[in-house]
Amino acid sequence: MSTMNISLPDALKSFVDEQVSGGAYGTSSEYLRELIRKDKDRLHLRSLLLAGAASAPAAVADAVYFKSLREGVRQIALAGKRA
């Protein structure tokens, strides 16, 4: 694993220290790694949403469409129970 040194204003360092002392994270590095992971996930989701918004509609999302989705899920669930 590589290391990186960052400079933070006192207020941000205090905030990070509070997050660590709250017990959710063992170290400030763990906290920052989690923030980076969440930001990567957010960017990935954003790109998926933008791609979806730019694409042509594939099907009408009406009651019939959602009924068929639910039926498909039921069939998969039933097949999983039989296996």
C-alpha cells in the first residue's frame, strides 16, 4: 500500500479526529479511505445515471411492465427454493 501525506486546516483535522474518536473508524486513514470509496461510488452512480438519461427509452414503465418484473422475480425466487 502506498502512503500519502495531506495537509488539512485545523477545523477539518478536528472533524476527522472526531470521526475516529467516535469509534466508527480505527484511524484517520481508514476514515479517508472510506470517503474516497464513497466518492468513487458516487461518481460511478452519476455516470450510470447520465448514461441512462442519455439513452433512448427501452420500454414503457407502466403497470404491465412492473407486473412482469415482479413475476420474473417470483420465478427466480421459486427456482432458487427448488435448487
